[in-house]
Amino acid sequence: MAYYIIPPSIDPLSEKNKELSTQQVKNVFEKLGIPQDRPILLQVSRFDYFKDPIGVIKVCRQVKKRASCRLILAGGIAEDNPEGSYILKQVKEEAKGDLDIHILNLPPDSFFEINALQRGADIVIQKSLKEGFGLTVTEALWKTRPVIGGNAGGIKLQIKDGENGFLIDSIEETTDKVEYLLKNSSHAREMGEAGRKIVKDKFLITRYFKNYLRLIGELCS
Ligand code: UDP
């Protein structure tokens, strides 16, 4: 029996991935009450244990001992995950009193806002302990952000370590890589460009259509 694996893809013209102006990004940050006054670290994810939001807060705390930054944890609570509310509560507790950490519990249709947050971020983190494909990684790479991602699942297909971001296995490694990217902004920019190219070559909807057409062609022959 033959089988085909077709990796997911993103639509660059969708609300979540279309180009935005600097002003549009600024408006979203203002609306959400997040100052763009220092480097921004971002993780976009459901509030889920396997996305390790608490680990990301710990990374931010370590980085802040030596460098100035803000952290945004933007996500929602999946209906099929009853743990979500509990994890969000824990995350808020962990971040309590730290005005540089912004926890956003977004409505499920916040595509434009997520697009703007990804574009306004300097470094995107996806510190998954376990992952399916990791579309948030694809979205951030497309927007030329360097991504620091957990060494898990489909993140490994998307991040070439040291080329368009870093693969990490611990809080310490993540902290080191964030500090590296903050200190080496021109390398961070080069990595961001490399990330966009990888998505253009491999993870856009055009490749997805091509895979399906080929599969249908083979099934019909
Ligand atoms: N997402 C969203 N709102 C949120 C959190 C995530 O729309 O509050 C989107 C995110 O932009 C991505 C998808 O949901 O397109 C999550 O896909 P991913 O493969 O990263 O993780 P999953 O949630 O499927 O494990």
C-alpha cells in the first residue's frame, strides 16, 4: 500500500499572513496596550502544557537580568482542552507583577491581531515540548522573524538550526539563543530572510495544491 505525507502550508494572502503596514502593526499594539519601546519576544499558542508557556516566562526572566525586552504570550483556550483555563491561570500567576510580560487571551478569530503581533516581534519563540507541525513557526518565518523552536515534531522540518532560527531543548538553551539574537541583530535579520525563503520554497499553499494535484493524478492513472 502506498501512502503520501503532505505537510501543511500557509496562505500568504490570508488575514493572518497578508502584508501589513508599520502603521497597521502599531495600531494593533496600541489597541492591545503593549508599548513598542524595547525588543519584543513573542509566543503565539493555545494555553497548553505542551507549548510550555511557563518555560517561556522563565526564559524572559533570565534574559531580563541582562537585557531589556518585553514578552507577549498570545493565545486562546481550545474548546477541546479543558486544561486551558487552568493553565492560563497558572501563566497569569507566574507573570504576576511583571509589567514587561503581556498575557493575551485572544478570541478565536484574532487573525489580523496575530499577524500584527508576529510582524511586531523581534524574536518568535515556540518552545513546544511536543508538537504536530507547528504552523505558528511557519507564520513567523514567513514574516522574516528568526524563530527559536522546541526540538520537536514539525518544528524540526522548518527550522534549520543556526540558519533561520534555533532548535532548543531547555530553558537555558532558549535563554542563550534569545540573548544571542538580541546582541546580533544583523545575523537575526539574515536568519529571518532565510526563514522566509524556506517557507516560500516548501510551506506555501501553492506547494500544497501541487501535492494534491499530483496525488489525484496518480490515483486516476
Ligand atoms: N492560533 C490562533 N489563535 C490563538 C493561538 C493560535 O489563531 O490564540 C493559530 C496560530 O496562528 C496557528 C494555529 O492556531 O495558525 C496553531 O497551529 P499550530 O500548528 O502552531 O499548533 P496547534 O494549536 O495546532 O497545536
